[in-house]
Amino acid sequence: MADMTTGTSTDAFFSLLQNVQDVKTKVADSIFENYKLQVAQTSDINNRAMQVALHDASALSDLKAATAKGTLETMLAAQRTDGVVAATAGATQRDVFRQGEFTRGLVSDLNTINLNTALINTNTALSGIGGQYAGLGLAYGGAVSAVQSVNSVSAVNALGSAISGQRIVNTGSMTGTNQVSTSTSIGV
């Protein structure tokens, strides 16, 4: 078709080619813009995903650090508790040892007191028995003296009896008479 205003005529095929070229350029520009938009969206998605991943990694790291800190504090508290338990056990053992020494001393003192009391009681009993035996000794001495006295009296009586049995009865005068005596034994 020809342009009537200018007086030149344009080729329809050329015009069509020109329009096709313009459409191609517009389509290419549109595809390029769409590609740029997709790349921008992909970059934005990747950035957001990276931010979420960084946030999640940071949160996981914070969670691990908090867990490690809690575990460490728990272990320290357990060690402090073990230390307190060990100190308490040591103090208890020292007290038991001291109480054992005190108890052994007390038992030893009580044994000493009981032995002293038994010794005093035995000495007292022996002293009492000694007093009784002393009286018995006096009584025995008296009995011995009485027996000796009785024996002496009996011997004197026997001697007197023996002497009186050997008398000579003189009823007149006597001359040339020999007297013979036999020994008399006086038994006890």
C-alpha cells in the first residue's frame, strides 16, 4: 500500500517484515524482562531462603550453646553437690571417729570404775572376813588356852592322884624300910 501523503510507496512485505521485526523485538524484550524478573525473583527467593537458613542455623547454634551451657552448669552443680556430699561424709566420719574415741574412753572409764568398785567390795569383804577370822583366831586362842588349862589342871590332878596313891600310911614305927617308886606318866 502506498502512503499517499508522502508520495512514496512502501512495500507491504517490507512493512510486514518491519512489523514482524518489531514484534520479535518486543517479544524478545518481554522474554528478557520476564527472564530478569524470574532471575530477580529467584535471587529474592534464594536470598530469603539464605536468610531463613542463616536464621535457622543461628537459632540452632544458640540452642546448642544454651544446651551446652545448661549441661555445663548442671555438671558444675553436680560437682559442687558431690563436693558438699564428700565434705559432709568426711565431717560425719570425723564425728563418728571422735564419738567412737569418746565412747571407747567412756567404756574404759566405766570398766575402770567397775573394776575399782569390785576391788573395793572384795577388799571390804576380805576385811570383814579377816575380822571374823580374827575373832575366830581369838576364839581359837582361847580354846587352845582353855584346853591347855584343862590339860594342866588334869595333869595336876593326875599328879596329885598319883602322889596320893603312893603314900605310906604309918600306923606305928618303921625301920629299915626301903621305898621304891615307879614313874607315873600323866597323859594329856
